[in-house]
Amino acid sequence: MANKLPYFLGFGMAVVSFILCIIGFGTGYWFVSIDEENLFQSIGLWQACFNGYEHTSDLIGKAYYGCWWLFYREYYYIRDWLMPPWFIAVQTLMTFAVVFQFLTLGLFPLAGGDTNNTRMLSITCFMNGLLSSCLITSVVIFGVMIGEDRTWMPRYDMDRLGWSYGLVVVSGFFSIFSTIAITTYTLMRKYELLPDDYDPPKRAPMIPKV
């Protein structure tokens, strides 16, 4: 029987990745102000907090206070500014990542009990790879665009990446390590299930050039 240490390592890191991802996904501190007097306070994927901010293109001149869900009517007039296309892309990728997290955690026990073939293990590797891709792409887009899109959030020089973003970054690394571990175990199981009389194909001899 193949050594199951890579499997358990992969499972454990998948659990850690799941916990960090869920916390980062649901909390509102992806981008935060370092000045308590700043009109902008913090924003996450689904919530933004302001302290008397008035948007320049808001014709009604409304001042925004407190923390509100991004889709709540409070932010109706500035929602297009709060959620530019790149931000919506990050929201979408992170939503897929959370779905893949649940699916991957459900697949791990099934893959570990699959003794006759490696089909479930291969599916788990594939799902874990998709999950890792979504997480890493999300944090890269967000990290790059907050520096490139200077029209997003006032006083960008007084803002920084928050701990929610950091948790998702760490979650992405754990997901990558989990993918490597479960892929290693899958290859070990595939080799173990080869028939005893398996003879790998041999390369044809090289014909010397005249």
C-alpha cells in the first residue's frame, strides 16, 4: 500500500486553505485605511465602510457613513464606482473558489477510500488545481489593480491591503501545497496499481546517421 502521508498532508492543508478562504471571503478588510480620520475606512468583497465620504460624481451630494453591504440601496448611486469590472472579476473568481473548496473537501474522503482505481484521486487533483488557480488569480488581480486604478478609493496613499486579503493569499499557498501533495499520492497509487507483469514501452534504438 502506498504511503498515505502525502494524502493526509494534502487533506490537512486543504482544510486550512478552506478555513482561511472562507474567513477572507466573508470579512470586509481586503483594503483598509491607515488613518482613522480618512473618509474611506475599509472594503471587502461584499461590504464597504465610509466616514462621511462624498463621491465627486454623485449628483445628490450624499455623504456615506458606516458599513453597508455593497448591493444594498445605500450605495445605489456609487455602486459602479465601488465595483469596477476588475473588482467584479475578483468577486466572481472568489465565489468559484469557495464552491471548489466545498467540492474538494467532499472529494478527499472519497478519494482516500478509492482502492480499486485512481479516478477519484485524479478528479480531486483537478478540482484542487482549479481552486488554486482561482485563488491566485483573484489576489493577483486585486493586488495589481488597487495600484493601477487610481480612481478607486480616495487617498490611495493612505490605504493598504488588509488582513482579509492576506488570509486569502495564505489560503492560495496552502491550496497549491495541497495540490502538490495529493498529486504526488495519486502518482504513487497509479504506480502501485500497475500489473506485476507490466513492461514499460522501450524506445527504439537510435540509428546512427551516415
